[in-house]
Amino acid sequence: ADRITNICCIGAGYVGGPTCAVIAAKCPEIRITVVDRDPARISAWNSDTLPVYEPGLDALVKRQRNINLVFSTDIDRAIDEAQLIFIAVNTPPMHHHTHVSSLGAKPDLSAVSDCARRIARVSLTDKIVVAKSTVPCGACATIAQMLRDNAQSGVRFSVLSNPEFLSEGTAVRDLLHPDRILIGGDDMVAQDRLKAVYMHWVPEPNILTMNMWSSELAKLASNAMLAQRVSSINSISAICEAVGANISEVAAGCGSDSRIGSKFLRPSLGFGGSCFHKDIASLIWLSESLGLPEVAEYWHQVLALNRFQIRRFVARILADASRGDGSSGLQGRRVACLGFAFKEGTGDTRNTPAADVCCELLRNGATLSVYDPKVSRHHIVDRLAAAAGTDCSVDSVTVCADAYSAIAGSDIVVVLTAWSEFRVIDWEQALKLMAKPAYVFDGQIVLDHDRLRQLGFNVFSIGHTHVTAQ
Ligand code: NAI
């Protein structure tokens, strides 16, 4: 009776879906029901085309589905039947306009609170409630209080913090081979039960139990430190362009120091995705509310540098590729945008640097043809319309079905996502399709720049000395 045999996961998103698919595959004796208040999401999980693209996910879900993995909209029933409930709903940043001086943003925990109240109302037996959503320090204690306040008489809840560290694009691999699992809480029995679930496939030394606050803070701190590495290398890339150093060489020079390590030192247009911005904003908010403005300011610089990288890149395009015939900016220029997802391996466009670059290009009068191998036309248009606001229109955006159709007729190619298929584009062929002089701006350092220059392209790449052709 002490073993977990029935799990419910509330939130069938990027985290809930893949996480439960892996648990189902690794724990055949556990039945998992993933529920969501969005019926479209649930029917997509039950269909041939899953709502989330991740390498390996499709096969995994289709193998376990309706064996021990169920997707349902019947939230109350799934809660009632489960011994352990994951909360994996979204925790977006709250947009507050009142404190303009504040650098941070408190995460909106209303979805998490809704879940807590619902669990309390529906549960007739004791439950372990596990916060998988990323929440600020103290949120699990608040969840525990809400559960107690709203509980049916005699029902006991144990709350654990179990943040998720998967990264989009490699979610299944990350879930199968996690560097570590954190289980925060003060109920050791509950911790052991959750630990027993993970021990089906995760070596025991990789499962760390700790107090609730440590576990909550470790998640925010990990994302902040990863983003900080991106901003660190990008700050150095700006120096490279000015002094003639090559960022790839500098990154190798730094990264081969075992104390620094080589991962996450790839210069780029900056980080995107749903988590880094929001979690740093949450850390900044936390620091401010604890009366630690120096700490808040420190992390704020990581965000500021990320925006600086986009401004620099667009400024470079304007400086090099404006017509110079008196017409302003990029008026009359067609720009092929290769990639739109916030990184390779995913179709996710939340906070994608590509949208910021595209909007700036549109504001400067450019016409865009966009291609991304995993992002659908309507996602690109919707994301751009949202990012553009009212000061520019997406009428001059065409979404293309492949890289060559995007490149055809363009003056400028910009690489916005590091998809490996861009490396194997036939650039000789591409050059024939383009107007001359042809420009390539590589924001992700994926192309062979020497070869492109030999072919006759004007090439600029982030973090490399700026050489003009001719
Ligand atoms: P998501 O937006 O993809 O999915 C959340 C789902 O929860 C949605 O389908 C939504 O309909 C559902 N939902 C919201 N409120 C609900 C309610 N009251 N009842 C039932 N369903 C409800 O979000 P995602 O990306 O899966 O993130 C979830 C949490 O995990 C967030 O806190 C995020 O910070 C964290 N996280 C996300 C990672 C990522 O790579 N996306 C990685 C690690 C953590």
C-alpha cells in the first residue's frame, strides 16, 4: 500500500506530457493520468499529431498511451484516484505596470493555486502533492497551507518540491538520463515514495533530497546561471568584433579549463524560451523583496546583455546592408530569415530572439521570408504579430516551406536558429537565387564563413572580426 501505483499530473504541456511519458515507460506498474483544463491540448495528446515536438517523444507516447498513460480532461476523477499528484501547470511572469522601478517580475501562481484548491476540495484520501512547476521560494509552503485550509476533514497532504530540469529539444533524453533529481520537503516518508518512482531508472546518488526552500531556489539559480553563461560569452563576442578576436577560439580557450567547462559557451543571438527570462525575473523579484538590490541588479545585467546582443546584430545589418541610395533603412530589401524557434530541436517560439530580430527588421522597412523546419506558418505569424505590437505590420512577412524558397529573391540571409540543416544548404545554388550583392548575417555561427566569402557573399557572423568583401 506504500508504493505509488497511481499518479495524476495536472498540466499537459511541455513538462507534463514528456515527463509522464517517461515515467510511464519506466514504471509499468504505475498508471499515470495527465489532465488539463484545455480540451484541445488533451485531444492533441490523444491524436496522431502530439501538441509538443520533441525527438523520441512520439514513439514513447504512442507506445504507452492507453496502456499505463492516459490523457484526460476529467481532472477531479484523476485527482481522486491518485496517491501522488504532480502540479505541472504554467507559471508565467506577472506583468505589472505599477512598479516601473522594479526590474523583476513575480511569477503568476494563480494556476498553481487553482490546482491546490481543487486537490483539497476533491481529495477524500491522503495525497502527496508535488510541485513540478517552477515556483519562487516559499511557494510550496503556501501550497501546503492552502491544502490544509481547504482539506476535507481527516485528509492529510504532504507537499514536495520536485523542479524539472529538462531542456526543450532534448526533453526525452534529459528525462531518461537526468544529471540530478531534486526532492525538497520535510516529510521523509513522502520523499522516499517519490524517490522510489525515480529509482526505476535514475541511480540513487543522483537523487538529492533537501529542504523545500533549497529545492525551489536551486531551480531558479540553475536557470539564472545557465543564462548568465550565455550572456557572459555574448558580452565577450562584442569585444571580439571590435578587436579582431574570434569568439569560437576564445570560447575554446576558456572552455577547456575544467573549472569553466565547455558547455553553454556558444555565442548566439541570446537565450530564449519560456524559462530563462521568467526565472531570472522571478529571482530578481525575490532579491528585491528580500531587500537585496545589489543581487537584483547583478541578475538584471544578464537580461540586459541578452537584449543588447539583438540590438547589436540588427545594427550591424543596418550598417552593412542598407541601400545607401538615400532610401531609409531596409526599405525595399528582402530578408530571408532562416529559423524562428528559440533554439534548434524544438518548435517552441516563446521569447524567441528570432521574433525580436524580425520585428526590428520590419520596423526598418524590410520584407521578410521566414523558414523554420518545425514552426508552423500560423505560429510564426501570431508570434510576430504579438511581438510587433501596433508600430509595425506583419503584412510583409511570407512564411516559406523550405530554405531555398525563403532565400529566392532575397538580398540578405539571416540565420536566427542553429538548425543543422542550414549547414548543408547548397550556397552556390542559393547565391544564384539571390539579388546581388548578397549578404549573410549568421546570428548562430552555423555556416562556413570562409567558403561563403569565396563564393562571393558578404558575410558577418557574431563574435568574428568584421571584414567587408571587395
Ligand atoms: P505549458 O504552458 O506548456 O503547459 C501548462 C499546461 O497547464 C497547459 O496545457 C495549461 O492548459 C495547463 N493548465 C494551466 N492551468 C491549469 C489548471 N488550473 N488546471 C488544469 N490545467 C491547467 O507549460 P510548461 O512549459 O509545461 O511549463 C510548466 C511549468 O514547468 C512552468 O512552471 C515552467 O516554468 C516549468 N518548466 C518548464 C520547462 C520547459 O522547458 N518548458 C522546463 C522546466 C520547468
